[in-house]
Amino acid sequence: MKINQIPPGRTETVAGGSQKKMDRANSAKPGAVGESNNVHISSLSMSIQSLDASSETMNTAKVAEIKQAISEGRFKVNPEVVADRLLETVKELIQNK
């Protein structure tokens, strides 16, 4: 008799000689034969995946250069440029909505 075929309420001896009451619901293991696993991806998730796939690839050399500058303390943030680009992004998002 297989472990997942033990009738409900039956007692079986387990490792160490102790007895344990076996229940079919507790003895079934994920991925057992006959079970099916389904994954549903939302439309929002699919949209995000398509955006990620269509986005430009990053310039790894530039990223490495910036990381190096940050670690050496040479990287300077220009708050005016950051503010201007943030405003541009917000305007684009509002227009596209």
C-alpha cells in the first residue's frame, strides 16, 4: 500500500517506532500524480512584462562607470537636472493617461 493510499483514521508506525494517525488530506504531497497546478498571470503583469521586454537595454559600461564614481565619492548629483527630468516624466505620464 502506498503512503497516499492509507485509509483515513488508520494508524501506521513511522520512523522511531512511534505510531501516527494517518489522514489522506495530510498525507497528500504537492505535485502528486493527478494534481494539476495552474498559474494565472494578470493583464497588468503581462503589460509590465511586455514593457520590460521592449525597453532599451541599459548601457552596462555607463552603469559600471557610475557605480565606480559613487564608490569613490566622485559622483555628484545635480538637483536641477533631476527635478527637470522628474517633471518631464510626470508630464509624459499624465499625457499618456
